[in-house]
Amino acid sequence: RVLSLELNKDRDVERIHGSGINTLDIEPVEGRYMLSGGSDGVIVLYDLENLSRKPSYTCKALFSVGRSHPDVHKFSVETVQWYPHDTGMFTSSSFDKTLKIWDTNTLQPADIFHFEGTVYSHHMSPVATKHCLIAVGTKSPKVQLCDLKSGSSSHILQGHRQEVLAVSWSPRHEYILATGSADGKVKLWDVRRASGCLSTLDQHNGEKSKASSEAANTAHNGRVNGLCYTNDGLHLLTLGTDDRMRLWNSSTGENTLVNYGKVCNESRKGLKFAISCGCNPEFAFVPYGSTIAVYTVFTGELITMLRGHYSTVNCCVFQPHFQELYSGSKDCNILAWIPAPREPVPDDISEKSLPQQHLNPAYEDAWSSSDDEG
């Protein structure tokens, strides 16, 4: 289904945003409701379900925090995220230096955290049961941890030298956090430890001869502005403005040296990309100019480029229940990429006797089973 993703002519997402869309999130409980955040501070909540049951339909906006709302963000919303355990709450952070905790039912902020600098990214753990910490990356090199229970943000992780553009909790261990910074470093932290930092990822895997002294222990030779764990938490994918994407073993910190080629990345801020869930192999969906590049995570192969936006794509999010992808762009549009429907096979013909031309030629060899590969 992922290999046959295409821009769907029958599915539209209602156009509410009057400016670029920076961030999208689909709630993990039902996979039905999606949030979007725009560069004018507006947040919109959509219902992705087809209630009309017609083949062609528009995903309706249920409500929005618009410019006239008293608590609307003053500047660009950079990250929106649902509370992982129920849809009654969501969070948003913005260049207006705040992180807001929203009550979905009343559309009022239940709590607001203020920071000294621009907020680039925040994340709540998808698996935490023992803590309610929100990791926040800001213009400060210190990573802030905000406690939802106490409403305080006293906890700080120190170690980066420049602003923190991306943060992501491990989906496997609830106390493990990954952070990416403009200093080119990716750090892994155990937030229970006083010193915090467990390791700093090194693109050269410790072979100092290849690295000049100042490049030691950097993950990228540029700003690190994207992080995403695989769903089992065993690997971490990072993006940098050195036009590289790297895959790391998250327990050893080793660079797996998968080569994705040149991954153009000129973003001055965080880039929100996605990894598929429940596919074999898994795929990465990476905003690439006005397109979305689809890579196989473990071989680095560029499978296809999804074209449809008119301007820079800022974010994409994967819907695992139906293997659908949604993307948001500077062109103010959210596009739905849905697997192409397959031709129905008549009952009296066995699958094997069918001619193979149904397969898109681009994917003919993607599933080679020969042993000499890899």
C-alpha cells in the first residue's frame, strides 16, 4: 500500500489555513483526528473519517483556534501534538516563546509554559506511564523538561552549544530522549540521571583519524533539524543541513552507514518527517523541496518522489491504520496521499496466472528475494 501512495483525487482536506502549514499530528488512539499548526499561529482540528460514505469527500475541520481567539499563538506554530493517551488534550508550541496545553473540548488552554526564546520543537513520550514530561527545544542550548503534573519546567538538560531544533522521546524506553541541535550534535539522554547525557552520536563511529578534531562527535556537518525513531525504538533517523540523513543504532549509538544519497535540506528550523509503521520494509517520508521523498529506511533506496504541492513541504505524518500519508506545505494546503485502489481479481483466476503488468514498473525490483543482496 505504501508503494502505491498517490495524491488522492477523491479526498480533500478542508482549506482553513491562510498561511503555510508547519506541523501535523494524528492522534494515536483511533487515528481519526488530525491537528495542524500554521505560520500565522492558527491551529485547526480535522476529522479524517468519511462520515458521508461517498467515494469523494472532504475531511472537515471540526474547529480551529483562529486569529480572533483570545489565546491564539501570536507567531508561527512550530509543533502540535496530541496527548498520547486520549484526545481530550493536545499541545502546541510557537515562535511566540510559549508551549500551550489545550483542553480539546473547551478549546481553552489548561496551562501555558513561557520560555526565554523561540520554541522550535516539543514532544511528549508515546509510552511513558511514570512521568508526564514534555521535552522542549528552544533557542537556548538547554533542553527544557516541562512537567504536566506539577506545571513547572524546572528540569534542564545541559550539553548542547547552540539552539535545539528537534527533540524526540524513545518509543521503547520512557526515560530516553534524543535531541538535535544547530551545533551538529545529536545527544541521547536518560532524564533520571543527574548528568543526563548518555551519549553523543558520532558520524565517524569513533575513528578519529578520519575526523578533524573539531568535527569529533558530531552527527552531521551542519545543523541537525530532524529526528525520528523507528517504531520499535531500535533505530534513530536524523536529518541535517549537510544534506544528509543518517540511521543510528539507538542502543549502541553506532552510525549504521546506510547511504540515502543527497537529501536536500535548507530549512532554517525543525523539519517534521515521518517513518511508516507496520510495513516491511519500513519507509521514511521526508519533505524534499516541494515534494516528499520516500526512502526504504534500512537500505537507503529512494523509492519515489510524491509530487503535488506548489511550494516547500514542511511536514508529513503517517496514518498507520490505513497506510495513508498527510503533508503540509507553505502553499497553505494539506494533501492526502492514499494507496491506489487495486484492480479486483475475478474469483476464477488464481493470483499466479495473472500477468504482472499491474505492478508499477518503478517497484518491480523493490521486493527482490535474492540472497546475494545486502
